[in-house]
Amino acid sequence: MIYLQTNTSDQQVFLSLDEARQYFATPYTDYLVVLTHEENSTTGNDLAQVATIVNENVRITQLLITTVGLTLAGRYRYEIYGQNSDSNTDPTAGVVIGLCQRGYAVLNHNTTWFDVPVVTIPNDIIYEP
């Protein structure tokens, strides 16, 4: 599961997408990301975009994606397709090689995911006679 902020650009996502390349005979250069807000149905408000690849190796893929236009918080389904176009946003187009990964994302409004506690530990004092 990935966690994102609503209506925010340039959010970093770390996924393992390179492992999907072994299942396709055709190599691909770009990733198409589709976010769909389900809200008790299989269709809903969605956003399709070509992600910016920041870094990719066999272990991890770092992408920059946007949620600008998605103002509803909640659970979204994401699907990531490998493709050979830096502008296509249609998952049924001929430049799409195949589905690399799907899963769920949670979009929230300015949520702090954890608080760093302030812990004060007194010094140990050892008295020797």
C-alpha cells in the first residue's frame, strides 16, 4: 500500500517495478500510472499520468507522481503499466506493453503519519565510596 496526499504534485513513490520486465518480450521505457477512487464500486474518479522515473534498478523504482485533481480522500486502486510513450495516458493504447503492478493507495489531506516523541533520559550517576 502506498500513502499519498490529495491534490499534491511531485510525490515520491518507491515500488519494485523492474521485476515485471521479465514477463514481457518487448522492452519499455516509461510507466503509466492510473489512480482510481473506488468508493464501493469498481469504477470511479480516476487520474492517469506518465510517471517521472527518478531512479530505477533491479531492486527499486523511484517515481514522481501527482494527485492534482484528486481532492477526495480515501482508498484508491493503482495500476502501473509499462509503455513506450512519454505522453500516452490511455491503458488500452498500442504503446502499452502490459500491466506491471497493481495495488491500493490511500490519499489523505495533510496527514502526519507519525510523531517523533521527545524522550528525556537522565544521566546515570554512579557514586563510588
